[in-house]
Amino acid sequence: MRHGIANQWLKIGLITTLLTFAIPPGWGTIPAYAISNSSSGYVISSKEIQQKLIEGLEARKNAITIKYKGKTKNLDKILKQAIADALDIDPYTKYIVDRYSFSWRGTTGTAKINFQVYYRESAEQSAYVDKRIDGILKSIMQPGMNQHQRIKAIHDYVVLNLKYDEDLQKYTAYEGLRTGEAVCQGYSLLTYKLLKTAGYTSQIVEGTAGGQAHAWNLVLLDGEWYHLDTTWDDPLSNEPGQVRYEYYLRTDHEMKVDHKWTKKYPASSALYRETLRFLSSKSGTEKGVYTALEEQLGYSLYYADAAVSDGAGLQGKVKQSISAGKEAVTVRYAGAENQLIKDLSALYDLDIEDIRYSAKSLEGTEDLRVEIFWRNII
């Protein structure tokens, strides 16, 4: 959707149902044989079971065997909760587990438990991801960057270096790094890993967007939680060098326009553009940093003098971008859709071609947010 009033280009991924498990018929509470009463090597609580599972999952073990000493009447329930809790400890591992099953044999007081786990990413592949993450962060983190700039650098790297897998086959950060393609789960896993390694507290959000299953991130910055959707900020057209920021550090209210989630996640209510406006209004050595971020994220559109209302105004904005060597610009347009179409024709007087645009309402205003793309004539 390039012409007229366009909604966000839709990009949808699949979320694997991770918390399912299979228990083959005849397995479960089967007093098949007695286990030694010796407590050596046994776990005696659900927390200890959970810890054993965490260790096995971190090592990407396919088979995890645990010896348990305690009442087995409700062991199935204990095991279901233990693995659910173990997976929740590390979101990255949780979302690369494809499926698992468990079985146990024992008596009323002891049991030998066997977990079988299947992963989308092997131990070797996860090690590759870790190594690449370290290299990526070294390359994109410039000396003197503050926390706001660092998050933007991570967001931009993911958007610029991943392409959406329209075949819906690549789910992991490993596949994204190796092939350059992934679905939303791969985007969110890579974003999560970069944020965590860079020292940020982050979560992966599971829900829907545009009516389809989807995953994105939450990140904690200066004591406030923000939504971050690198998948939906990556244009389907893959315009070279183009990054969108419509889903960058958003509140719950902003995300709920087209994203939904049913699980409980930390609340996000701080409007990031207001945070930047406050920071850029303060004197100090970083004032210019925050002013530049406002411009880069499109928040300067919210200043009173930002709007244009005719073809000459659109020409002026495009000329500024051409002078900067760019082939795209985002402008605030004060006018109706039909008038916008007429005013855009003024751009054909410039030395550019292949002119395209997308427009939507600018949140909190009566104006339009218009993205214009072109190709400079050399």
C-alpha cells in the first residue's frame, strides 16, 4: 500500500506453542519398580527439579534425567509447573524449545523422571549466536553513547540486517544471523539477545498483531517499560537503509491500536516523545543528543512549526533531504487526503523519480504523517 492513506504494512509471524507437552499413553504414575532409598543424587523438591531442568535446558540437552525422592501422588502436576517455571527463567531458551515430553516410573515415594526436549537451535548454534552478538555490539556501540542511543542502535541493526521470512520457516536468532531472514519470533529473539547482552532488562511479548500471532519485545529504560517491535518497524519493501520507528519505545495505549496480548506483562505508560522533549529542553552536554534523537525518530513533527500545507512546503522538505544525500523523508502535512495528492505533484519539478508515499494520521493531531520515497537522478 504505497499510495493514498495507508495503514502499517502488515508483517506477521508465527508463534510456536511452546508450553505444550506430550505424555504417551501408559506413562505417568506407574509403580513399576522400587528405587533405592539412598538419598544420594536425588532431588526432594519442585525447586530442585526446576533447577535441574534449567541446567539441562541451558546445555541444550535433549534428554534430562532426574531422580526424585518424595510423594509422587501429584508428581505430574509438579513436573508441568517445574518445566513451565524453568522455561520462564530464560525467555531466549523458552522460545527456541520446539516441544517436550516427560515420563516417570517409580513408587509412591520415589521416581525416575525423564524429560525429552526438542530445540529449534542447538548448543553449537546458540554459541554461534553469542559470538556474533558480542561482535555486533562492538561494531554498533560507539564510545560515549548513552542508554537511549544504545537501544536505538540495537533496534536499527535488527531492522537493517533482517528481512522478513515470507515462507514462515525461520524462527530463531541463529537462522536470522546466518541467512538474514526470520519471522517475528526470530526478530524478537535477536532483539532480546542484543538488549540482554548490552545490559538491558527485556522481555519477549506474545500476542497478536493485525489479527495474527505475533511476538515483540519490552525493554526497561530509565525505570520505564516500553514496547519495541523490530518486525513491524522493518518495511516489507526493504527500502535500502530505511528504518521505521512507528513501533519504537511505545506505550500500552499506543500498541493496542493494532497489537494485543493476553498474558500479564509490565505496564508501559510513559510517552517516549514527551520523555525526549523534556530531556532535550534541559541544558547540559547531552542536550544535542536528545534533540538529534527527536529528529531521527520523527518526534520533531510534534513541534508547532513542523507542519507544511502545500506543494512548496513538501518540496522544501524533500530538497533538504536530497541535500543530505537521502532518498526519503517524513513530513507532517496539515490538510486533507485529496489535497495532499495534488500537492505531491509538485515533487515532479525536482530532479527525482520513482516517487512513492504512504500517509496516516499523526497521533494526537489532526494532521497526516506522510512518508515520501524517491530515487535521485544522477
